[in-house]
Amino acid sequence: MWKAIGYNVDTREKLKQKKRPLQEGVIETSYETNSTLIQSLNEKGVEVTKDEVQNMYKIKCDVVIVGSGCGGGVAAAILAKSGHKVIILEKGEYFVSQDYSSLERSSMSELYELGGIMPTIDGKMLILSGSTVGGGSAINWAACRKNCLGVIAEASWRSRITMKLQIESKVTISSCGSLLTPTLMISSGLKNRNIGRNLHLHPVQFAWGYFPENMTDLSGNNYEGGIITSIHKELEENSTPKIIIEAPAVGPGSFSALVPWLSGLDMKDRMAKYARTANLFALVRDKGSGEVKGEGRVSYRLDQMDKENLRIGLRKALRILVAAGAVEVGIYRSDGQKIKCRGMKEDDFEEFLDNVVVVGGPRSRGEVWTMFSSAHQMGSCRMGENEEEGAVDENGESWEAKGLYVCDGSVLPSAVGVNPMVTIESTAYCIASKIAESLKKI
């Protein structure tokens, strides 16, 4: 099948590292038992006691961080460099380049939340979120003010550790990302009404263009080379981006999921053209927002302006593909909307573009439907000047629990106008630096 669709799995032997970069600091619980865990923690200088009555290991440190992504990783580096003993809890596993394959099934299940198939409640939006050591950076692409004294955790289902871990710390940081930080905070008893709300997703719609090898000077296949090599920004009047057009790599499994089913013959034809089908997507800085209602339960509603911007972005993406020499272009709407470009008159193309509109999801009542995608999640525990406006204060600290901080994309007060990784890392740097200063006073 791979030969038929022009896909070649990378079988080259990978350069094996003598030691993985984080090896000295990582304890992988899937390889540990109750007895070996204490030994491993002690070897890394961590103070551990065993509570037989509660079937629990008690661990002490200065800072515990839940999540190792763009926020948690930066926070850990800043605080450890400041001389504090830091423990990171990460539910995902640790992979390095030599562990990666060219196979989507295993890679998606190892690196992404819910194997990369995480829909909103209504099935309209498909959300991609990292779930591995490094989080998104690894896949880039109450009534009173309580004190937070740490966390209680259990090892993953793959582990042979049967005891709970109680980690007592001076500071606790949630860096689980915008989809899971709200869930952790709500399950811990926090009641602020902003927790889980104001979720922004940078919704995305795809366009495609087919470039047969014998009809274009462009060599290579769509899965080769850099993942994203260029972007185009459409700016608002105040010069902030409102639409971004990017050129992503799309694996054959993801491609087959995007292609609408019209017939068996059409699907075979589309898959046979996979390797030479280029994809562009339009991403908008969304005004609409959603809510995290629980683990794996996300609702989201597009604003009318978001739909209009996506429509504009899709049309620009199609124009780019035609200008690049595509012989056929289209979008991934349920009716397989597409047009052949050879011999196409300008009026025909403009008429085609006039019919490119953003429709509802699979559960909508329209004649045609589409799927939206998201790889950026922001804002679900946003900062605010008071507890009415935000889930945390300007330092990232909870209004309800002293010593509890949020340090990930969920603190951003609105959708940013660019891919948010560096913004999240910069915000984490500022929050962690202030935490380091505050720890000097303890």
C-alpha cells in the first residue's frame, strides 16, 4: 500500500546516543517497583520516607511541577538553576530521536493526548495536544485562601508501583496545559469561575493542491524536508496577525482521515496522489472561545468573525496553490469541493472561490459539513487583575491557594497572534523568575 501512495518509511539506522539528554534526572516509573523507586529517588538526592499505614511514599522538595511542556520545562530550568530542588511529574513517556519511527499509529499514541484523536464534545474540532516528556515542545509541531502544600500522585497503569506518592513542597506549579490544568485545579477543590473557561484553540481549516511529478518542476514528496518551512500572515489594522497560512506535513493516516468519502474509487485516486498533494492551512486568532468541562471533555464555539476569517484564509491558500502550479485544488469539505486548474478560466476560479465557505461540523444540519483542527490551546486559566477577571493573578498564583501557580498556555488572557510556543515559554520564564525571588523570602 505504501508503494501505491508513494510513501517511503525511513529505514535508515538512527545514530544512537551514548546517553539520553535527560537520563541522569529521569525516573521512568514503568521500569520501577515499590522497592527500586525509593533507591532511584535517593540516588538523585531526593528525601523519601515510607508510610506503611497510608500505603504511601512521602517525598520532600522545594518545588513540584505537574507537566513538562513549554511552561513546566522552562519553569523547572529557572528554579533548578536558582538552587531549588525541583521534581517534575509527567504522565507521558520519555522519547528521544532514536526512538521515533515513520509510523503514525505508534507515534501518535506515544506522543499525543488520546493518541491524537481528541474531539470536542460536538465532534466539530479535532484537537492535537502533546502528552510526552516535553509536551507541546516535543511535538512542535474555595471561600478562603488555602495553602497548597504539594500533590498526591499515583503511578501510571503501566507501572508496577502500587504505592501513592505524596510530594510536599514549598511551591506547586500546574503546567499540564490548557486542556488539563483546569481539570487538575477543579478536582483539587478550586472554585474560581474562570477555571476552564476562555479556552482559545486557533481553529484551522485545510486546503490542498495536487502537483503531479511529471507536470511540475517541484521535486520531492510532501512528507520530506522541513515540517513547516514558511508562513504568511494577514494583519489587522493594528498590525497584529488575524490569519496565518502555513504549510504543514501531513502523514498518510492523517491525510486519509481528512479526505471526505465520496466513493471507493475517489478515495483510491486521492490516496494514490497523496505523496504529491501539498497542504496549506488557514489559522485564525479566534475571538470565539470554549470551555474545559472535564478530562477529555471540551466544548467550543466559533465566533462569526472567526468563520469569516477562515473563509478568507482558505481562499488565499487556494490562490497560493494555484499560483504554485497545482493542477487540481480543493478543500476537505464533505462534498469534496475541488476544481481542475489546467485550462481553467479566471472567472471559473473566482466562481469556485465564491462557493468556498466555512460550514458546520458533522452534527450540523446542513447539506455539507467539515472538520476543524487545533494544535494550540490557550487561556483556560487566564491571568486577571482580580478573581472576577482571572483564575490566577499577574504572577500566575491562584487566588484561592497560596503557593499554587499555573505556568503554561492556560494563563494567556486571549489568543495570541502567532504560534504560541515561544510566548508560553517567555511567560513561564517571567512567572518562574518571580517564584524564585519569592522562595528567597521563605
